[in-house]
Amino acid sequence: MNVFQGTRGVRAPDAPRPTAGERLGLRPPLSAAAWPTGVTAAAVLLLPPLTSAYWIQVLTAAAVFSVAALGLSVLYGRVGLISLGQIAMLAVGGWTAERLGQNGALPFPLVLLVTGLVTGLLGIVIGLPALRLSGLYLALITLMLAAAVTIVLTNANFPNGGKGFLGYDPVKSGTVPLARPDLAASDTAYFRYTVVVCALMFLLAIAHTRGRPGRAWAAIRQSEHAAMAAGINVTLYKLWAFALACFMTGVAGALLAASAGGLTVYQFPPQESITLLAALLMAGMYNFAGAVIAGLMLKAMPALLDTWGVSGNVLLILFGVGLVQTLVTSPEGIAGQLGRDLGRLATRMRRSAS
């Protein structure tokens, strides 16, 4: 007999921990949808007047990479699938958007949608090995995929208005950024546009995790055999997770293609996927707020070090030390620790008020 049966007020050791929103007394669906809305409103309204043009570009890149981290959070944090190919999907999304947007026939929102669908279908193809692989083996397969994408891009380059399927003209120097929509022509307006689209990606991920796919993913993460015994189609939901993660990352790549300066083949090295995983582990793998923190760590921290005149290689040391500290003392990462601290603060405030 389970010693916890019939015991009120005691939580079983394997029961899920309450979220920060639940500890603050909010209903789960409300708290889940409220924080992306609040962060988006704050970023759109408060940041542009307070920052320079340089930091607007940095924060735009941070928002894009937070969506790439979000895809990894869905795969590993929710399903237990380790993927080291999210940066490669970011590059594929950028290439696809550049190719679709060269003739200007498609409006920008449609370019984002089609790019996401293309990378989502590619995610299903990538997810096929995941049906029989897991853990380190799946991580190695996806890392080799990221290296293969880098090699192909080095030889093919990003489209710059040339003819043919690749759309690259070696006579032209550099790449041409994807044309922005009229309402987001300036860097500040495009930052706002990017933040809103990224917030929609977070809401899409939250809707999945709060619904039937999220429950199926949780069961698969705990035990695939138990999930199959419960009637869950493990194949379907694994491929669904890969398709969703790659769809969101592809949309982020399209947003990056329209950022200032365009895209270069040197922006997507394979080792960047490992850095993304490390940053997300420190920020909070099991909390979507950790994806936002990871995006800031990947893009804002190097910009700060550069502003202070410190070598960017120091960031690797900081990430290494921070990762060890996270794994030893706070496995839930910064977002999880912050949630617990907010919960304790709310409890003390309620006790003081009563």
C-alpha cells in the first residue's frame, strides 16, 4: 500500500512540483499565457526608448535565439529527446526564407508560415531516427546533421538574388537581407515585430503542452513502454514534437534572415548547438521562461563583454562554471530557482498580511 494514500497535505515524491504561477495562486492556463504576454508588452513598450540602435539589434537576435531554445526545451524538457540540431534548423529556416522572399511575391507573414512548414516537414524526417534512438545516440545523430548543414551552406551559401534553385550569384558580394514588411521597416519596428512573433511561438508551445500532446509527451518521457501500454501512439507524438520544434525554429530563422546585415555561413557553427544546450540547462530546461533567459545569455552576455572590453572566450568559462553549479545545486535552472523564490516570497507576504 502506498504510504501517501489517504494522507492529506502530503505530496508524493514523484508528484510534479507546483509551478510558480500555482504557488502564487494563479490557475495554470492563466499563468501560462500571462507571462509571455507580459514579457512581450514590456519589451515592445519599454525597451526601444531606453536602448541604442546597437542593443536593439542584440535584443532582436536574443528573441530569435530564445525561440530556438524553446524548440530544444520542448524536445528535451518535455519529451526527453536530446537534439543538437536546433542551430542547423535556424540556418535552414533562414535559407528557406531568403529563397522564398527573393522575388517579393509572398508577403512577409506568409514567408514565415511557409518557412515554418518546410522546416517542420524536415523535422519529421529528422525525427524518424528518434523512433529507435535516444540519449547520446540521438544527440550524436543530430550533431552530425548540424555539421552536414554547415558544410552544405559553406559550399552553397545563402541566396543573394541569383538564378537557379540555390539563388546564389558568386559575382555579387555578400548576402541580401530578407525584405521586411512595411510596418517593420526600421530596426526598432522590426524588433517589436520580432518580439510579437516570438511570443506567438511561445503561446503555441504552451497550448501544446497544456493539451493532449503535452500529456502524451509527459508519459513518453517517464516511460515509453508504459505510454504504449496506456494506448499512446509514441511514434506520432515523437514526430509531432520534432515537427513543432523545427516549425518554431524555422520561423525564428526567417526572422533572423530579415535582421540587419543578413545571414552568413559563419553564424551557425555546429558547436553553437552545444552552447545552446548548456545555456538552456543553466536557464531552466523544464520551464519555458528558461528559453527567454537562454536567448539573453547567448546574445546579450557576449555583447556586454564586448562593451566592457572583455574577450568573448571568457563566456565559455562562465558557461562551464555555471553549468556545473546548476547541475549540482539547482537542476531546475535559473527559471526554476526564481519560481521557488517567488513562491516563498508570496507565502511570506500572505503570512504577514494575515
